[in-house]
Amino acid sequence: MFIEHVIEQTDSFISKMTKKKRKEYGQFFTSKETAAYMASLFDCSKLKDEITVLDAGAGTGILSVSLLEYLFQQKPEIKIHLTCYETDTNILSLLKSNLESAKQLFLTRFEYKIVTDNYLLSQQDSFDNNLFSDTKAVGYDLIIGNPPYKKIGKNAPEAKAMQSICYGSPNLYFLFAAMGISNLKENGQMVYIIPRSWTSGAYFKNFRNYLTDNVIIKHIHLFESRDKVFDKEDVLQETMIIKVEKKKENQDKILITTSQNCKDFDKSLSLYLPYSLVVSRTDKFIYLPTNENEIQSLRKIVAFKNTLISNGLKMKTGLVVNFRATDLLENDNMENSVPLFYSTHIENGRVKFPIGKKDEYIRDTKKSLLQPNRNYLFVKRFTSKEEKRRLQCGIYLHRNLPDYSYISTDNKVNFIDGLAELSECVIFGLYVLFNSSIYDCYYRILNGSTQVNSNEINKMPIPSMSIIEQMGRRLIKSKNISEQQCDLILNDYLYE
């Protein structure tokens, strides 16, 4: 197989180019197995005898060559016009050498061109500086890609050219994916390997809307091991392979597959799920269950019609970024100081204070870093990948620290606000939700990272306030705040 030669050449290039240098380009090379799998996702039965193919960010040509080999195996007489974009001058000669060798192998059935322009900027005039314009960019039948993973400034030329999908400082990977969608012909197919981070959160909302409005998702492949997706690369990002098609028709099902790593595609587990279960109707969050237990948990949670916001509550992020407030921090309770709560104060469902931690108090001279001393549910903002639970919370009751009018919270703690005028039963009811195994499962389906995002939590489906209060009353009466007890209570209110 010719791909073996390309992989050998790529390995040689990697050995000579430092990781730091490649990181400047956001450059992570696709493994042979991953490239072959991505190529196999294209449906050749829908292709004409002559097609156009795009690889934007081609690198050494691994994906292009894998796709060429697959297409010629499936349709030996097909003619392919390949366009590769690549701006890294260090790699252009190797890319050209690999494609020239492929041309000699496939003769008149294959021709290519390498474009050294910036892919994103070279396309912007095609849609009149507006991604949602009716003006169409250059069209391709098939697009394959491993886009650069690199954050750019909000004023970078690429961000300004595609500002309709940007929020803050964007990452190049989803700009490439969006531009790829605009480059697809009607009924065209695109397969990309990208981080999972776009599937939820406000940061990617415009991109999710653009994607789901313009293409249908056919297939998502997930990896259980985040450190074994890119062969010979030190990448810890949650990664997925996504296949989309540019169609106007409705899609009933999405295929979700899962493998341990890039070596085990032949052992992948498969699930066909309703499109409406995977793609939420409101914020277009992409839910990614991988087994029957997760599917059932998701079905039960999305049946609830309320949210924290609709119930008059809101999750917020802690106010104090430690290194920016070092001159205000105190180890001991001094005059004009108030408690400063960290994630380490959350222990076994309760908020314990004091615990003798360094910088456990903060002076009350900066009002923007203070919040009223009232009832809160604290939730750890970060957990480790290895921890059993993603949602870890603690009940804070203001009556336990009656001497303070104000308190403060570290930036690594989230807190649910709006409980001041409500019964204590409500905070215990919220604890039932957040400490249950089913909501923890839900959040893992929604968010593959180890960070608990307040925007996602605020839009999470939850029961009505009356049901939350009922659950809290039962929890208080039981005098048992374990996960098992929370599950027992919550199960009585779940729709079957």
C-alpha cells in the first residue's frame, strides 16, 4: 500500500521537526489507521464517475492518499481532482513528492493541485464576508480533514473573516470545519477529525447552529482513550471523527461508534440513535451516549421541561482568581475579612469551614469579590478525568456561619444562586439532582471535558420547583445524603 510510504516519510519529518515548532502551526499528524478509517466513512455508491476532493490543511498528504487508495479500491474507474491547502513551507516539498508519487501510481485517473494560500482567508470573498450569505463558495464532492488545533485572537484576520460564527477568541479547528461545510456541494460528504469541545457551551453556539442548519450529521466516532488517538503525538484533547452530508432532507438516525483508540476500529461499538435525541432542539447541544445505560439516562433527563433559569435560579462561577487578589488573601480570620470558599471545602456533600487551608479568608475591601452570605449549592468546577463523578457538590447553609454578612468563592467553584428567599428544602432538592448518578451520567454525555460549565448547567433539563422541594424534603427526612439515597428519591420522579 502506498500509504505506508507516506507514513514513513511523515515519521521522518516528525523526527526532524520539534514539537514546539509543529505546535506553532497547530499541527498533529493523523495515524495510518485513523486515516484509513476516515476514508472508509465515505459512501462511494453516491459518487459520480468524476469527482472533486478537498484536503484543507493537508500536511504530508496522509488523509489524501488514504482517501485515494480507498476510492480507487471501491470505484476503480473513478477520476479524482484533488485540491490540497497547505501553508507550512517546511512540509510543502514532502507533500508534493507524495502526491507526485500517487499520480504516477494512479496515472490519468488522478490529478491534483497544491494551494499555498491561507485556506480560510482565500475563501472569504466566496460568501461576501458572511458565512450565512446565499453566495456559494467553491464546491467539492468530498472533503476530508484534520484541521489545525490552535487558538487565535478575536482580532485575527481569520476570526474577522468568519465573525458570524466566532465568540471571543476562536480555535482554527472549527473555522476550518465551518468553511469546509460552506465548500461542500449539494449532497457532498465531509469527514473531519476534530476535538469534542464544540458539542456544548456558549462558545461554540454559532458554529453548532451553522453546522446543524446546513448539513446533517451521519456518523460520530468517539475514542475512549484521549491519549491514543494521534499516533506518535502527545495529545490529551477529547477527540472525535464526524461525518456530515449537505442535504436538506430530515435525518432520522445518527450512528455513534466508539473504539478504545486508533488501533481498535475493528472492535468499535455501534449505536443508531434518533437524531432528535442526539441534537437538542434549543441550543443544538450534541449529546453523545455510548451505551444503553447512558441512552436511558438521557431520555429520562430530557423529558423534564424546566431549567435552573426558568425556575428563577442561576449557576455562577466563583468570584476570586487567586493570583489576581494575593494582596487581599489571609490565612486567618482577621478584622474586616470574610470566608473564601474553595473546592476543597466541599466534602461528602457538605461545605466545611474552616479547614485550616492557606488563604482561607479574604479582606472585604473589594466589593466585586463579595457575595451575600445566603444559602448556596456549591459545585466543583474542575475534577480529574480519573475521578468517579464529574458533578461534585456541597450544601452551604448561611446559618452555619451567622457572623458574616458576606462571603466569597474561588474561581474554581461554581455556585447556584437565587435560593435566598426559598425553603432549605429547595437546596437539598437541588442536591438530590446534582448528587445523583443519573445527572452525573447526563453531564458526561453532554460534556467530555473535566470542567463543569455554568452555561450548560443553567440550560440542563430539571424538574419543576415544586418537585425539587418535595425531593429536598424527603432527603432531609431521610438524614442520608449519599448518592444511593439521591438516586432512590429521584427515580420516583423520572418519566419512564
